[in-house]
Amino acid sequence: MSEWAVVTLGEIMLRLSPSGAKRIVQAENFDVVYGGAEANVAVSLSCFGHSVRYVTRLPENALGDAVIQFLRRYEVDTQHTVRGGRRLGIYFMEPGHSLRPAQVIYDRRNSAMAEATPEDFNWDAIFKGAGLFHTCGITLAISPSAKEVAVRAAGEARRRGIPVSFDFNYRKELWTVSEAREAMEVFLPYVNVLFAGVRDAVEIMGFPSPTSADPQGQIQETMTPLLVQYNIEQVSSTLRKEESATRHHLSGYTLDHRGQLHMNKGHTFDIVDRIGGGDAFAAGFLHGWLKGWEPDQSLAFALAASVYKHTIAGDANICSEEEVQSMISGEGGFSIRR
């Protein structure tokens, strides 16, 4: 696969979910999953055949050990993960169903990664032989020191000529719009490949609302100035229509700094687990980008990868390139494969 390693950096958490369609207030036990935006991207890219390093800070206890075992199960390199701090962040995820939406409750304050500092990490070792760095807005949001780590990492990557990929991933439970805008204005100048939508550009970054009535015009009108202002090469995003909590339609677009826009009509599908769908899209697009595919091919793969993730329980997209390509081509249909 790719000659160079992919480096992702962020916080991985313990996810606790009631079994079945129960609400949190009904739960007598919880299903355990480990996940986090950049960890999900790392696992997915590794499943697609890339060499991937995941960088984080974990507590020196059994939960930290369990996270490392989880990542190693999917051949993600954890040798640059540091140990320290008192706790692993937790989030509770109540699954939605039909007209009832899913709900997430965070318990991540003072987590090991939230207390990390740039001095905790050996940047020379982390980026030796690397060809791409990826992180997201959640890491900027969890604490001032984690934001410093992410900004330092992006600077170290660009100083070495390594492209930077970034997913907005705005979470209103973690910070305000003004806090997010301030952080993004610092981080975006480092970014080569961006995952963000029109809403991010307007509501977070303060770009004017588009006047065009059609989606293509809105994307061109709003996202092109964002690319130009921050000298970003490519921006991509999903476009989601929700029929219910468990049935969605997912389409998407990718736009480059020359104004070349590609759109894909996408797929309608039923959902097993929505968490990690955006991360699967990012990983799918980066997979194509790393392989030198045309943007429309990368977009088609990214959307199919995201849809595939929605059919899998847990945060990570546990599937191969061949399985995603089979979904795109329709080969095999829905028959049992044996």
C-alpha cells in the first residue's frame, strides 16, 4: 500500500451503550466499545492496508492497556502513545430508533489526553517516514493543552513537508462557537485536506450564508472562499438527509482550490450504528487520496465506506477496500458470501 506511514492524533474513549433499544435510564448493563475520531480513522486506514500510527496519551492502568490491545488487533502502531494521567475519557451513547434520536453524554474532563502537553511526545520519532498527518476539531476542543498538542503536531508535520488532514468535527457540548472559531483560525493555515461542510463555514468561521438555491451553488459560493483564505487544497463533506433515526440518505461532495467540484448522489440505507460514519468517510477519502485516485473516485469510495460503517456496531469501520468496492459495484448483491 502507501510507502509512507499515516499519523493520526487524538483522544480515544471508552464508549458505554445500553443493549438493544434501551434508554440509559433503563440500563442494567452497558456494552463496551473503544473509539475516538482519529482512532476510528486509524483503524479504517489500517484495514484498507495502510501503515498507521496512532498518537495519544493513556492512563497507566487496565483501561489504557485495553485500548492498546484494541488498536493492535487492527494492526495500528501504538508505539508512540505515551502513558500518564489518571483516567480514560468516557462517553455514554444511547442508540436512537425510528423517530427517537440517539443521545451522547460525555464524561471526559481531566482525561489523560486532555492533560497532555506537547513535551510529552517525541515528534522526530512520530513523523519519521510519515506521509500524512490527521487530527480533528474534537482534539482542539477537549482542553487548552490538547489544542497545543494538535497545533504543535500540525506544525511539526508541515515543517517536514508532510501534508495535514483535518476534520472540523464541531461538538457543541465541548466548546462555544467563538472558542471554536478562534482555534480554527490558528489551525486551518496548516491544513492541506479538509473535511467540513457549508454549515461549518457559515456558523463557525463566519463566512456569509450562501444566496444560491441549489446545493452545488451553495458549496461553490461558501467553500471556495474558505479554501482561498486558508490556502487549503481540498475540502470534502457528506450531505445527510434523515428519514428517521435509523434510515438516512448520504450523498457528498469534494471541491478543490481550483474550483473543481464533484458531487455524488450517494445511498439510502438502514442504520445499525451511526457513530463513526464521518470518520469512515474521512478515512475512505484519504485512502483514495493516498493512492492517487481522481477526486470523484475517492468521493465515491468515501461515501460507500461511510455507508458500510453505518451497518457495523461500534465506532470503527472494520472492512477492507475490496468489501467497499464490492458495495460500489453491486457485485454479489445481498446473498450470503460462501
